[in-house]
Amino acid sequence: MKAKVRAVFRNVRWYLRELTGEAEYDRHCERHRSHHPHTPVPTRREYEVLRTRHREAHPQSRCC
């Protein structure tokens, strides 16, 4: 029974992290550390600014 509760909790946590973008930032940090090991990892705020600038500079068509 505890295993099922843990599995449900793990799945809900994964979903919420994907939904809020927290997992995206973690993936970015991992890529940054592997590709640029000698430079500091940007803070969450810096990452959000960079991501927003990139999206504004490279718009994609969307359905809505």
C-alpha cells in the first residue's frame, strides 16, 4: 500500500514540476554544467529573463 502511495506522490510531483517549469530549469542547469563547467550557473531569475528574451526574439506560431 505504501508503495502505491509513493508512486502516486512521485507522479504528482513530476507532473507539477513539469507544469510549473521547475524541471525545465533543472534540465538547463544540468546542460549548462556539462557544456560550460567553468562558468557559473544562472539563477532561476536570470534563466527566466534569458528564456523570455529568446522567446521574444524567436517567436513560434501557436494555435491560440
